[in-house]
Amino acid sequence: MTTAYPEREHEFDLGDGHSFVWFYDSEGLFGLIEHHPPGPDAPPGTPYCGGYIAWRSSSSRPPAFPKHQIIAGGEGDEEHLTIAPSLACRTCESHGWIRGGKWVDA
């Protein structure tokens, strides 16, 4: 476990400036929040960009994104975490995969 961005605890480093944190709600594990360097159009001083994927619905959250699946690894085995399909940021051009606990650019 490592903190890729200042003041963000419990981050798991994926390399190349990418990291993630598990996302929980009152029922337990819900998904993950991925962070990466901000795109060129980000306001000055923006420390990171990111988004989230979820595996189930929650009354307090938007519907789950069922297309994303954990293929290998998972909570407690972040070193082998593999998710499919790829993750594309809605804010910037960041696009890639989490494979074997590492970020792989598309």
C-alpha cells in the first residue's frame, strides 16, 4: 500500500501516476476509485483526476456498472488485481487497464 497523492490515505499504487482506493458503503465493498495525473485541460493546481467503477447498486449511489469485472486478485490481493474491460476517464484522455496490479496504458 502506498499513497500516490498527498493527503490520500490507503491508496494502492498502480504505477505511472495511477492509483486506486477501494470504495465502500454501509453494506461493504462497492467498487473502486481510480486516480491519475490530471489532463492538460485541468485547472492549475489540480492534484489528480479520476473516476470510479462499482459492482453493485446502492440506494445512495448510482446504478452499478456491470460491464466491469474483477478477473484476478481483489480486496486483500491488490498485487494481482486485474479488471476488465479497460477504464476510460470521462474528464481527460486517460485510458487503460489494471492488469496484475499495474496500470497499462491503452
